[in-house]
Amino acid sequence: MGSTGDKVKGMTNEAVGNVKQAAGRAMDNPKMEVEGALQERKGEAQQLKGDAKDAIKKTVDRA
């Protein structure tokens, strides 16, 4: 998967995670809240992966 795909998946996971956290708080469901936090972190990691791919590509392109 390319860097753009990683970034899009990351943003999606981050957004869904935020929604799950809010729903978990609203419904007093700690399990859902934790699942949301984990999904948000997963999304952040996916976005970082996309950023790293971009940085590597830019470095290779300069060489």
C-alpha cells in the first residue's frame, strides 16, 4: 500500500476511534471507550507509516 493509502486508513481509524470513545463515555461502556482509544492509536501509527514512506521516497528521489 502506498503512503496515501496508509494516511487515509489512518485518518479513518482515528476518526472511528474517536467516535467509539465518545460513544463509550456516553453509554458508560469502558470497554468501548478503550477499544476506541486503541483504534485511534492504530490510526495515528498508520499515518506515521505513510509519512515515513513519503520521507523515504523523497530521500531516494534525491539520490
